Amino acid sequence: MRRYVTNPMIIKELRQRLRERRSWLLPTLYLIVLSGIVVCVYYFSTDTGRRLRGAEVQGADIGQAIFLAVVFAQIIVLLLMGPVFSSGAITIEREQRTLAGLLTSLLTAPQVWWGKFVAALLYLLLLLASAIPLLALPFAFGGVEPLDLVKALGSIILTLACICAIGLWCSATFRRSVHATASCYAIVLVLTIVTAITFGMLYAHWQQSHPGASGPPAHIQAPLFLNPLYPLLTLIDDNDFRFFVYPVSSWLMFAGVGCLAAALAMRRLQRSGEQL
Amino acid sequence: MIEIDTLRKSYRKSRGLDGFSLHLESNELVGLVGPNGAGKTTLIKILATLLPADSGSVRVSGHDVSVDPMAVRASLGYLPDVAGIYQDMRIGEFLEFFADAFRLKEPQRTAAIERALERAGLADRRNDFVEHLSLGWKQRLLLSKVLLHEPKLLLLDEPATGLDPLARIRLREQLRRLHAEGLVILISSHILSDLEDICTRIVFIAEGKNVQEAQTAALAAGARAPAIRCELEFEGPRDAVDRAITGFAGARILERKEGFLLIELPGSSQDASAFLRTVLAAGITILHFDARGPGLEERYRRAFGEHTP
């Protein structure tokens, strides 16, 4: 176990990553985008509140609006960045002809995978952590509980870990970074868009056969369990979203898919000698 | 050190190795020679635990590569044909990473890194980025990297590719020095003059099979050959030459062209000198006489004449 904690791959990967220009450019852009979203949400929620209810604008409403906006913006932006950091991790070693050196050292395929995985995830977590002050802002307005913050961060971290594992599987499977990245984005697209469309179709069909029913049952929601946004819907305190109450199923699905992707990536990595 | 028995490896559309066998003893520096696609890289990759064999057995330092790959990796250093290098790392960091990857513990780790820097001649450039090194220096760094954990066996696949003549000379000297230190080296190369210069044995491979095994000059010098082959280029009447040859006991003409004869003589180089004196005494003008036997290039041509496109 100690070998996985003191894995030289992690140090190497982080050292190389933090030397890139994008390592400081991306967090800067990321925070600018999120700050812009916070300003816009604050402006619209106070402005809309004023127009709808006169001068009375509830602080809790502003707090929840900012919180949800930041959480959803973070997951969307990080879902777009996840494949960039993970799906090129192994292919770049192949393209630069350095993979043979790793595979003939005393590092095992799981250790190589773990180093790549931790480095990719840690960088995404750095972005996530850099936005914690923005996530803490809603507490000044109220309407958000600390448990909501824990649930949101936990869900995002689990989803990102799964995306990183999928990205590494793509990276171990394809020879070229461009193919691996494109495949990983396709998978992210399937998870976010295709699952939502599938759910929409199932829900529409179900509503026709169950007129007047209060909300979709678990089996109709099932496609959404693999949607990264689904567990975050439980944070929304709104009547339209009160039926989406199975975040644990979704987390289990992500954990399962992540573990499967990890196992397949390690297996692929072990057999990558022919591609060198 | 290496025991390979009837090794077979197939790819989807081709056969990499087809019953190849090889035994390497301690203190050997063996050159692996063959045309493109002969199976050299496949063989080296199997030895380096990068590829699994379909059948046959491979043991390195007593360990089966398929059963105990980690023990095999601990005992060998592998330099691929096009070895990549982390351009964005400092030279010291590069060596530190591989020292950790080979699980070297302090104080051996620091000592190994210092030794590698000295071996590569980069002790004063430890903090330079790898990308600032020339190809020759990078190759030296890579060679030092594969020696970090003090392997007993070195596998080199086309190590001189892309190197300038000076870098090639330095590489040859370094390999000779490592061999003198007791390292067993298996080197695959198309640069036959380099191999002839440093190898103690040449192994020929074609279509995944052993073709011929030959001792190079370095080893042959110590052994008394039962017969010697001489190349003779001459000017003058052929009859006189024929008479001189038939007059020399045991001499036999193997090949005859216009003004050229390949002759086999019994005995050693002293007998070749005696033969030369006989031919000169017959009044024949000698343009060229070579009693060293065919060089590696000639042997390669004979071995692979029909295999090369």
C-alpha cells in the first residue's frame, strides 16, 4: 500500500503538469468564469426578486441561486476539462516513446495507472478547491446548509474520479492522444446528453400511460443515474425536482463504472508492449 | 545468463519468431544481426518482459520471464530502438525518477544517481533541462538511466540509430568498458562494423529463426582454426597460379573469377604466409591478399543474400 502512496509517478506527473503554462492559466480562467457567473446570478436574482416581489428579496434565495449556479458551472467546466488531463496521460508516453521505460522499470501497471490517475484528479481537485471561496459565499446569504456543500463536493469528486478513470482507459486503449480524447469526450457526451434524452423519452412515454401520477419511478430515472448532473439535482429545493431522490444509486453507478474503467485500463496497460 | 529455447511469437498478420533459440553465458557481448523484420526487436521485447511469447521458454538470470517478470526487470537494463526521454524534466530529476521507479533506497539511491551522472558525463549539468541536450548526450543519459539499478544484463535495440560518428565511437567505448566490468550485453544493430569491433559473438536471425552463429575476430584470434580461407587477387597467367596452388599441400580453390581466387588452406596464418611466399616465388603479381577470412559484412551477405529484398 505504501508503494501506491509514495508512487514516483505522482511526483513526476505533477512536476511535469505544473511546469506547463496552462497549469496557472487554467485556474485563473476558471475562477474568472465562475466569478462572472456569481456576479450575473447575484444581479439577476436581486433584480428579478425586486421586480416580482417589490423591494423584498430573500437572502436565502440569493444564497441558493449562487450556490447552485457555482456547483453546476463547476461540474460542467470540470467535465470538459477531465478528458484533457486524463485521456492523454498514457498516449503521450506512447507518442513520446517513454512508455517502454516505465513498463520495464519496477513500476507495476497498477502503479503507473495510479500515478496518472492521482495526478489528473489532483489537478481537477486543485481547480475545485480554488473555487471553495465562491462556494462559501452563499453561506453569507443563507439558504444553504453545510451538508449541501459536502454532498455537492463529494458528488463532483466522485464524478471526476470516474471521468478520469474513463479517460485513462481511453488513453490505454488508443494509440494517439487525439483519438483517446475524442473518445473520452464522446463518452462524456453520452453520459450527460444521451442519458438525459433517454430519460426524457422514457418519462414522456411513462406519463402517457400514467396520467396524473406524481413523479417518475426509479426505473424511469435509471438512465439518469449515469448522468453527472443527476446527484446534484437533489440539492435543488424545488417542486419540479423533488422526485429525483436517488443520488446514492447514481454514486454507486459512477463508482462501478470508474472501477471497471480502471481495471480495463490496467489490463490494457499490461499488454501494451505490442503498441510500443 | 539468457536461455531461450524454441521461442515462437506470432502477430495478427505475421510471424515474429519461429523457434528461435539462444544461450548467452556470463561475460559475453553478443550482436544480434538480421534483416528488417527478422524478429530482433520482438526477441528483445520478449526478453525485456514487454511482450509475451506464444510458446517456448525464456529465462533471464534464472528467472522465467512469463512467471517472474519483476525479477527479470530487476536484473536487466533495456534501451529500445527509439527511446523517448522526458524533455521537460531536469537531468537530475529524470535520474531521480527512475531511481525511485527501480525502488532504490538511500544511500544507494543518491550514489546511483551520482554514478549515472558521472557515467553520462553530465555531473555539472544536473539542473539543465533534458531538452537542451544533443541526441548523443541524450543517448548517454538514457544508457546511464538503464544502468541505474546495476543490472547484470543490458539489452540494446539499435542504440546507434541517429548518432553522429563521434557519438557512435563513444557509445562503442562505453559498451566495451561495461563489458569489461562484467556486464552481459545483447545488442541488435545494422551497423556491422560497430558489432564486429566490439562483439565477442554474432548471432544471425532471419524470419524468426537462427540462421548461423559465428565467432567474430575478437574470439577467433584466440582459437586455432583448422582451415583458413584466403582471398587472392592477381595479375598474370592463370596456369602459373593454378600450378602454384596445386603445388601447395592441402590448398583448395573454392571460388574462381577473373583475376580472383578464394582458396582454403589447411592450418593457420603461418600457413597462409607460406602459401603467399610460394605464389610470389612463382613470379605472380599479387594485387590483394587477405587471409583473415570473410568479414562480418561478407558473412552477412552470404547469410542473408536470399532474405534481403
